[in-house]
Amino acid sequence: MKKKLKVLFLGNSDNVNLKLCMWSRNIGVDAFLWRMDEGGRGNPMEYAPDLFEHGNPDWVIGAEKSNKQLIISTLIKSRDIDYINKNFDVVIISGKRALIFSLKIKLPKLLVPVGYEVCYLLDKTSILKTLKRILYHPKFVFEIYLNFVSLIALKSLNGIFDSFEHNFRIYKHFNLEKILYPKSIGEDCEKVRKLVDKKTIQALEKETAKAKKVFLWFSRLNYRNLSSPNYKGVDLFLKALEDILPLLENGEVLVYIGKHGIDTEPFIELAKKSPVYHYIRWREHLEYPKLLSYLSLKNAILFTDFGKNNSGVSGIGRDALVLGTVTINSCTDKATTLQYGKPAPKNYASTPKEITEQIYRLLGMSDEKFRNCQNRNKQYSDTHMDYKNYLKWFYQDVEKVINSAL
């Protein structure tokens, strides 16, 4: 970089900005994190407990915003906004609340979306349905307002770092393609591997010892709207499980599904109608170290997302590559090349039949070949995803965003 930038990472959904900020500071960038109320996996204690167990480090600044404060920030320029405008060179945003809060920031701004900040904007809701929701749930008015402000804030950006093809049609719809940088987020491979919860993995190994393979679904249970960018294809996974029912009945395969997503309750009801329901081991939304423990099982196969909208490596897909987890999904060479410069190892499927075929192919592998698949995933992540390589081109693109805003 030509000069030492002072960078503000605003918001922290899924700990994306925490990671970027930590990595940036590791290479000498003057970087700071401003947390918002992200909840879930935006909790820094899940990723860096050693740094946050006694409070925030000095490079974590600002204060989280209540809903009232968030609305006010969209109407008038606050002291916080003045402080940001005067003290930083560029703002990197993660999360919907941070995107909304950024509306009146005048610096070069770029968004690193985890998905939902963008993909909800084109979900089709009829006027009648919207009016009914407002009538029975007055708080929905607040949601509508924030979605409206999100769109305005999105159009005020100078750059968007996003490689998810299901969001591309949204950027095209709102004429934002010219500021799109189709890249994905990197990872600290060594740190992720160290975060695996040893007690959890030991317990899981005992629990699954008799099974040949352990199937995992911990992506969101979003399936009812096939045209939505939120669609994950868990309904296709359920149909594929029905095709291998005998393997579930004899205990050769165990299945774990996480209760997480906008269609969780409807999916559970759908699953109850299936003959595989009694073989599903349901899990509540897992803390990050425990999630990594499931992915680290030596006989695990992860299923992440299916369908034409799900062609790239998602958050859990990154963790899987880093840990070596063999994965079946709809990732394509085109998408992963766009994300990381080279095609990632894959076991492609996009229909129940193709999922079933991949299942039987992997079940038929020798232990040695299966371990080779795991090792290829790790090698790929070390070479193409690790932050030490990732940050080089990340900050090249940040410089482009800054120059385009001048």
C-alpha cells in the first residue's frame, strides 16, 4: 500500500469484520472495529475469546445502537458520524445494522456482505400480505423502514465485495454492478483449526463410533421460496435422505440437522411427514467452536446448499475446506475461481438424484481415498484462502474503491 490507511470496520456480522480487522492489524494497517448489535455468530467471544474475555481491546471502539438510535442516525448526522468522517480514510461495513448506520458517512464505503443485508431486498411480498403483517404485527413497520433505508444505504456505497451469484441479480436490478468486486472472504486457517472444541469432538466420536459416515446439515433451513436468494435446498437434502432410508435404519449413516433459518418450524413439520424423521438428530444453533467440532469428525460429510443460486463457497463451506470436511453442494468451478482464483475441490450435486449419487460414491470410497479428499480441502484452503495471501488483493481492491471515490 502507498500509505498507511486508517480503516474503520463497521459492524461485525458472523465475525467477518473482526477477522478482517485482526488480520489487517497483523500486517500493520491502522485498523479499528466498531461493533453493532449483531447477535448470533457476531459474538467476538466465539472467535477470539483470549482477546475479549476481560473486555474490548483498545482497537474496538464506539457503542452499539438501539433501534431508536439507529432510526435517528438515518435522519440526522450524529456525533458518531462526525467522528468517523474526521478520523478515518475508509469504512468497511458488515451487517444490516451497520449498513443502515453508514447512510450519512461521507468517506469511501464498501460492504462485505454475509448475505442477508442484500438478499432480502428482492423477496417478493404482496401489498395485501404486507398490510396484514402491519395490522397484526405493528413492529413490521420498523422492518419495512429499515429495508427501505438499507436500499438507500446500499446505493450510497463505493464498493461491494461479494461473490455470491444469487446476489448479482439484485446488484443488476439496482444498477450497482459497476461497484461490484466479485471476491469472497478469506480465513485464518491455523486459528480455525485451533478453535475446535476438544471435549465436544471427543464426545461426538464416542456417539458416532459405530456409523460409517455422519451426515451434517447446519446451513439455514430455508426452502419454501425457491426463487429467493435465501433458498438453501434443504428440501432436496431431505428427499435424498429418503432414497437412502435403509442406511439410516441399519445405523450405517447418522444425520444431524441444525435448527436454524427462516423456515425452521415449517421444515420440521415437513420432516415429520417423512420416513427419515425419526433418524434425524436435531441440534439447536451451535456456538462456533462446537460447530467446528462437528465438521472435524473424521467420517463427516457436510451438505451446505443446493440449487442454481448456491454456486459458491459460503461461510460454513469455508470452515469445511479449512478443516478438510468432505462436502456435497452445488458449488461450481466458475464460482470458486471467482472467489479464490482457482477451482475448489468439489462434489457437485443440485438435485435429489445427484445428491444420492454423490452419497453412494463417497460411501463406496476406501478410507485412504476419503482421507485424500480431506487433505485436498486443507491444501486448497492453505494456498488460496488463508488471510496472509487473501489480504494482498483485498487491499489492492480497497485502494481502487478509495481512488474511485475521489
